[in-house]
Amino acid sequence: MAYTAADVKNLREMTGVGMMDCKKALAATDGDMDKAVEYLREKGLAASQKKAGRIAAEGIAYAEVFEGGAALVEVNSETDFVAKNDKFIDFVKDVCYVVGKWGPENMEALLALPYRKTGLTVQQALQEIVLAIGENIQIRRFEKVDGACVAYVHAGGKIGVLVNFDTDVADKPEFVAYGKDIAMQIAALKPEYTDRSEVSAEYIAHEEEILLAQIKNDPKESQKPEKVIAGMVAGRINKMLKDICLVDQVYVKAEDGKQTVGKYVE
């Protein structure tokens, strides 16, 4: 499989690795993007794979708690200027209301639902806002969650967080403050899992393979005894889990810089 200049650019954006190394990786993997990322990680050049498919469009995320649950939506626009438009913001909030009230299962169902305060459907309201603003606007994704929730929107909608809790003290003011702290933690450090029980054995095994390949490609580390190398891998896996699991992360507001989110929850 051949690769193009665009492939090199995409790989560079995904991994943060220099252009020449990206070219070598694509050449070595016959243009396969996923294998090229793995190649760079094994060489120790890419610390971790950045998520591909980032949304380049502007827009905002919005989250709100309703009676019995909460909703989170992301709506994209072409420019940041439109994302700050009051009409656009009101549209996003109204879509969030529809999601919270009806809980549609997919985008098709959402677009067919009645829009807030009008006789239009969400699809018709979307078409009207596009005509009024003059930009392509798309509802990208949404989520409705039932139960005790806390919503948090950061940086004017750049990040939206919705946290669902198993609790019987949701009506207490202290819970709301605590819930916001947890939501802010998620916004700041973007954990991929709640705790280690959610991390699959296959994921761990794959990361161990990557770490072993990195060590074998290092002239100094590769000379160490197998027992030492095994300990190094275990230590690095443990550190990785502390980074990606919410309860193991260092709580961002910890005064000592050591308290974990799990300890804060306790």
C-alpha cells in the first residue's frame, strides 16, 4: 500500500513524531496507518497513540441536569465566531432539553422529535438555524443518563462532562460540590476508565508487548536481566493505569499533590 503526503501529515498529528520518522514508519508498514503508529511506539518515538478522528470543526458541548437524569450534547459549527452566537447557543441548549426529556436512541430518532417551544421537529429547527446563521451546523453526538448526575461545562463549551453517581445523598448541597469536583477532574485529566476493573486483559497484554518492544530497542535497557525487565514493564503498566483510571489519578485539587481521587471519594 502506497502512502501520500497527507498520510505523513496525519501520522505526525496523531503521534507528535517528526516528519522523517513518520515517513520511515509508513514505508516500513506499507502505508498502514495503525501499524505505523505501533511501529513508532515500539521505537519509543511516540509516547502514546493520540486519538484519531478528532473533530476539526468548531462548536460547543453542553450538559444539563434535569429531573431524574441529565443530558450532554455536542453541536458543531464551521467557525468559532458562530459557536459564540446567542442563537446557536440557545439551539444547543434546546437540543439538550429534547435529549433530556425524550432520551432518543439515535440521531435519526432525535431529529424526528418535537423541538422545544415550536411546532417544528429538531430536523426542521436545525435547518432554520442553518439558514439564519449561514453556516453548516451539525448535531454530532449526545447522551442521556438517568439517576443522580452532575453536569459541568468548561471553557465556554470546549469540554462538556456528565457524571453519573450511585448515591442516596444527591439532594445534599455537599454532594453537588463534590460532584462538580469529580467532573472538573475528568475535564482536566480525561480518564479513559473509572477504575482498573474496566480495563480489559487484552488491553494490558497489548501495552505490555509495546513496552517490551521499546525496551528491546533500547541499547541499555535491553541488556538488563529478564527479571528486571519484567519489573520495569509491570511498573510502567501500573503508572499507565494511574493515568487512565479516574480513581487512581492524583486529585487535581489535592493540597499535598498526592491524594488520589479514590481517597477523595472516601
